[in-house]
Amino acid sequence: MNPYRAISQPLASANPQDLALLPALETYQRGLPADAYTKFDYWERERQTVFSHYWVCVGIASDVPNPGDVYPTEVAGSPIVVVRDRNSSPSSATSPLRAFHNICRHRGLQLVDSPCNVSGNLRCPYHSWTYRLDGSLKHTPHFGGYYQDSHSGFDRDRNGLIPIRCEQWLDLVFVNLSGDAPPLSDYLQPVSERWSVYDLSLLRRESREITLQCNANWKLATENFSESYHLSWVHPSLNSCSRMEDHFNFDVGSPHVGQGSLVYKSGVLAGRSLPTFPNLAAIKKQTVAEYITVFPNLMLGIHPDYFLVFLANPLSPDKTAERMVFYFVGDDAMTSENKALRHLPIDLWNVTNDEDIAMIERMQVGRQSPGFDGGCFSPVQSKPSIAFSRPLPKPLVNK
């Protein structure tokens, strides 16, 4: 039996005999040890394995809509820059996205420190080395002496910006630092296939988003997102409309994990609600919301009337930058008349985030205790969290 097969009914309708038949692990399991959340040596292992060899979502493509737009970000502390080149490819009407290590090849200065649009080239403010948007090195002023831009033995072609493999899915930008990951389409195929019943071409981005910093390890954010076990006690408002018992876990396809709710309700104001994806009744999704954690640090949520993108960017072992971006369904959803309706789920997520962060930060504090031994994962409620930990570096994982 697949231990991550979807539960087809809410737990509230199951009797004790049914519960025994739910897909469960044989016994409870220990979680990761404290070092995995607190120590820099484990953080460095994650940087060299997880955040190097997997596809990592680093941002939103619509943040760089125009040729010449540049957007600095990072992957687990490694600075990178996403660039919208001016030259479109023969097969595409849009200018390509590129990503580079965000350092000047001269002295290692961070090349771009804030989002901007460059009218010409990328220029280092330290010694004015200049790079084209394709990363090639254009100018090296006085490198060979006063008014001498070159020097014998210096190969300009070998000293351009260091490129990073970069691909886009929907409005999301992914990078693969090592360059050896399978195609992004293959990596996300389980997600695309599960949500193929939704017309994702209808998604329209909302300008309002949520950004915050959490004083806790990034894994606590993703583990928390992947389970509904805590709803009854941490989220009273959310639990009043979508109880823990109304949630289910489902198999996405390793290394991603998923859970969802069977009783989602769209917000209503003055008898009006937002447009929804078409054909929901035909596919029996009128009240279904699903949440997928795309390993390692991207969390997605699809609802009848909106789509959620939740990025957890690790800054250090005990600090995580979080960002939530919202997309609604179709042009009609984006009218000024529907602004208040669009803000209803965002307001709810604001409250939910505050409640979650209070718990996550206290879990981070708890991992400073010598008494923490990894904790005990529920064999029924915590299956997604257990599955999430499997691709993580193994030397420090409790057995």
C-alpha cells in the first residue's frame, strides 16, 4: 500500500474501524535532530547538496517584465541576479530570462544590490567593469594601465559573468546551481499533471503580496505548511471553516508532498464572489483546495478562485525570508470592483502567517535544548513532513 495515497473522505466521517484502514506508517518516526535546524555545518551541507543540485524557485518572472530589468536575489545565501535580456530568441517573442552569480569577476563585489532597469549594460560600481546582459565582459577600464583596457594574457571571453541554469514555469523563475538537474518540466511534471484539470493560463497576478522574515530555520516553515495537524489549536479562524478533520494528504510524486481541504469556501461580499476556474463541478473541485510543497522551498496552493505562491528563502540556519504572491482567475477578477474580494484571502493568510510564525519561532528556540531528540512524527497526521525530510542530507538524520 502506498503510504501517501490520498484519503478520499474527511476524517470526521470515519469511524475507528475506518481509521485503521487509512494509509499510515507502521509506527511513529523521529524527526531531524536539532543540528539540522541550528548548525552552520548542516546548513553548509544543504547549500552544497539540496540548494545546489535541485531546482530552486528564486522569484517571479513578472518582477522582470521588460528588457533590461534585473532582479538580485539569493539561493541559501549565495547571491544571484536574474536578468531579462534584450535579445529575443527566434522561437520566442519575449526576451529570455538569464541568471548569473551576482559577483563582478574582478574583485567579487556584489554587482547588483537592488531591482532596477539598466539602459545599457551591467556595470560594477567599484572599478567600472561592464557586462552585457548576456553576461559577456565588455569593458575593463585601465586594466592594463592608464587608458589600456586589456593586457596580454588576459582572456576577456573567459571572465564574463558566471551563468546559472535558469528556467521558467508559469510566473515562477527556477535556477539550478550545479547545472545537472533533470529538465524543470520533468521535475515539476507530478505537479503539472495533478493540476492539469485547472486552466492555469487564466491566472492574473495581484499587486498586493505578503513579505516577512521568520527567525527560524526554513525547514520549519515548509514542514508546517505540509501538515494540517496543528489547525485546531493554532488557527481558530481557519479551523472554523476548514477543520483538521476536513483535510487530506495525497501523493504528488517524490520529492514533493501534498495535502488539501475538502471544504474550501470562496469569500462573499454583498452577495458577490470572485470568478472561479471553469468546469469545477464537472471535476468535483468546487470546494477543494490543494497545497503542494515543491522540494525544497516552494509552496503552492490552488483554490477554486485563486492560486498561491509561497517562497521560503533561507538566509541562515535560523532566519528565513518568506514571500507570498497571489494570482486570481481571469481578467474579471482583477477589476477595481473586486479588489475587496481579492483581499479577503490575503487578509486571512496574514493572520495565518502570524499564528504560524509564533509557533515556528518557538520550535526554533526549542531546538537549542539538549533534550530535543528529533521529536515524534504522527504516523497518520505527519506523513507529508516525513516524506519531505527524505531528500535532505543524511549524515545528521536520526535513524
